[in-house]
Amino acid sequence: MTQRELVQKALDMRRYSYAPYSGFRVGAALECADGTVFGGCNVENAAYGSSICAERTALVKAVSEGHRRFVRLAVAGDSADYCWPCGSCRQVMMEFAPEMEVICLNGRGQAKSFRLRELLPYGFDQSWL
Ligand code: THU
């Protein structure tokens, strides 16, 4: 999948967002090393802390189907500004793919790309355990 297609998938995944509390729709698209792509959206809950972000939805879908090697993730919010992954998502992505590229999108579909390590410097990982 080209970067353009991955970005479009993240933008499209916002349509499935369940965000009745925040009203902030987020979509994500995660590309695995073998080329498989998993989509995700945020899924909120009346017990707010039980909500899950779009990035983690995509990642948990992938891991639960046997994928653990990831190369790129695109994330799109409804905001005019870029949608940065929250701290919990950065940590969960770090578990599997510290070198992964993270493509953050703004509402106009413009992209800024980072290595996950740039977004989570000095991240905690399995090397401490
Ligand atoms: N959210 C995501 O899905 N991903 C992010 O990177 C930032 C925040 C969601 C969580 C919640 O449903 C809504 O955005 C507002 O915080």
C-alpha cells in the first residue's frame, strides 16, 4: 500500500468512530511488515476510562490475528491541527515497533512523519525486565 493509500485509510476509518462523549472522531491505519493493513477507530465508553484510542484498536486487532511486526501507522483526527498519538498509544506501539514510522495527519490530510522513538524518547521497554 502506498503512503497515500494508508493516509486515506486512516481518514476513512473515522467514519466508524464511536465518540458520543468527546465528539472527536479518530481513525488509524496500521501497516504490518507483510503488507497487511489493519484499520482502527476510537471506541468510547460511558465509563470514560474504558475508552480506547484508534491506534490501539488497530494494533490490538493486528496482534490478536498473529501480527507483531509493524512498519507504519497513520492517524487522523477531526481537528484542524495534527492528531498526535496519546502517551498510552505511544507506549503500546513501543512494545512492538520502536522503529515504526508514525504519520500524523491534520484535518486537511496533510502529514507529518516521525519515528516512534522520536515521539517517545527514553521509552520503557522489555529490556528492563
Ligand atoms: N484519541 C484517539 O483515538 N487517538 C489519539 O491519538 C488521541 C485521542 C481519542 C480518544 C477519545 O475517544 C477522543 O480521541 C478524545 O480524547
